[in-house]
Amino acid sequence: MKAPGTQSDAAVEGGEQLPREHGSRDQSVRQQSASEPSPRFQAVVFDLDGTVVDSVELIVVSFQHALREVLGWEVSRQQAVAFVGRPLREQMLMFSPEHADRLVEVYQEFNHREHDRMLRLYDGMRDLLERLRAHGVRLGLVTSKSRRTTQMAFDRTGIEPYFDAVVCADESTGNKPSPDPILTCLEMLEVAPTQAAYVGDSPADMQAAHAAGTFPIAVAWGVFEVAMLEAEKPGLLVHTIPELAEAFGI
């Protein structure tokens, strides 16, 4: 999969434009010169898989392996990721309630074995996180991974220090598309939803962002096709990391 670090000809797209006044910082934004950008949000909360880290191929082949080994199914790429964005066991229940536990076990065994070989940070993402931090933006992470597998991604990429708050699937009363984990993260960051953006690559991400009252930004370099993201009416749809930086006003 092509990394999103290179600016494309595609413009930032979405169901609505960034608000002219998005919180108390808007006036200072207008007063800043072009050489001194000011961020549009007090906090940015990210999804992990398919947004910050490129784990898409790992996820696809892990699902295909588990469904083949447990159910004898050969599934397409699209079928394998149909429920991505939700916690793993919830996804497996949708495939087979009777075999969900075994599907999780086989998926995890394969996924963990191949994890460090197949997972990487998207090109340009580390620089983006550093720039957001340098501009005083509070950073959060909300993922449908468990804390254990989230830590595996942190250990592989070294990005844990960039985040002021992290909420994993086993640390919230609800999971995406529920707004609960995003709201929990924002409480930890001490930032109101109206002053925050949520960035993700799945329909569940956009549904959760809308429900939480944050500004929803969809990225086109993850698991799902653009049409599926557009159907959720994100505030913005971006195709590259430079476009995402522009959306943040940095």
C-alpha cells in the first residue's frame, strides 16, 4: 500500500468545510502570519490501525488465516475487513458466534507472530505528531485494540511518548462506534469535544466522532474505500499526510 506521505493533486474533501470559528483560537489564527501558523484544534485524537500505523495488510491476512483455519472459508480482502474498526471479538462474533473464541485465538496467534515484520509507521506520521506537539496541541489515541496489542505497536514504532492520553478497547465502557472512548480520552486531555478533531479510517471512526461532538476527519489511506467513508459524511476527507497537516492548520 502506498504511504500517504506525498502530497497528491487531490484536494481536501468532505461533507462540510472546517468551521471559520472552531473554538477560542480562531481569532488568533486570523492574526497569525502565513509563516506562523496556529493550530485549529486544542486536541487531536487519532485512531491507530490504518490511520497512524500501516497494519492494513497484517489485518487482512490475519483474518483470512483465521477464517480459513477455523471455518474453512476463503474470503476476499473486502470480506475480511468488513467489520474492522470494532473490537476483535465483536468482529468474530459477526462471522460466527459459535466459533468466535477460536477465531480470536487463531487470529491473534498469527497476527502476533507476524506483527513486527508487517507493521510500520506511515511515512510522514512521526513528523506530523512532532509538529502538533510543537504547536501545543494535546494528542490522544483511541483504538479498538487491546492494551497488549496497542503496546506491541508502540514498541515497534516508538510513538507512545507523543500521546498524552490513550484509551484501548479494554479500558472503556463502550467501543467505537460508541462515542464513549473518545469522550473518555478527551476527559483525560481536559479538552471539550468542540475543540477537538478525531481522525480515523473506518465508518465506525466517523460514527463515533460525530456522536462525540468532535470534528471528524477521515483518511483515505487505511482499510476502507473512499465511498464508504464519504457515506459517513466526515467533516473532511484527506488523501495525504500533508493534507492532514493543512487541515490542522500547522
